[in-house]
Amino acid sequence: MLWSCAVVDRMQGGSDKIEAEGVKSLTLVKVDSDLFNTALNMGIINENQVSMLNEFFENPFDTMRNFLIAHPEFLSDSLNSDEKTRKRAELLIEQDLYNLKK
């Protein structure tokens, strides 16, 4: 294989691994600070949202953990939502994915 094409590169290392194998990787959109700043400049999001996105991009675990601690209603709302959302919330709680039981 010489080429790989993806719609979205979430910038989590997949393209680097593909290119390390000698395959050129092309993407339509990269989810990174440039994307966030473009959205800000277009008036799609505000400064607070850019800050939140950049924090999550840099440290998703701590950002999500802090969000869940600050917004406990998020999990209770998720548990009372559609089946798919409820199952994900149950899994998060059962596996204590964000060390919330401490």
C-alpha cells in the first residue's frame, strides 16, 4: 500500500504509525489547535471553548476527569438518556475510568 486517506485525523498518532511503514497518509481535516483557531476566527466558537478544546487536546484524561467532577449531573443525565449513552455511562462508572471513586 502506498497511500492512505482519511476524512478526519484526530492527531492521536495513527498517521505517524502509517507513515513509519512507508505509507503516505492524507487527511481532509486535522483536529488540532489550528482547527480550533479557525473556528474561533469564523465566530463558530468563543475563547472559552478554544481554551477548553486545547486543554482536552493536550490532556484528555485530566480534562475529562475534572469536567465530570465539576458537573456530576452529566453522568446522572447520561444514565437517564438513550440506551447507548446509558451503557457508556454505566461502563465509565463500573470501570472507574476517570478515578472518580477516590
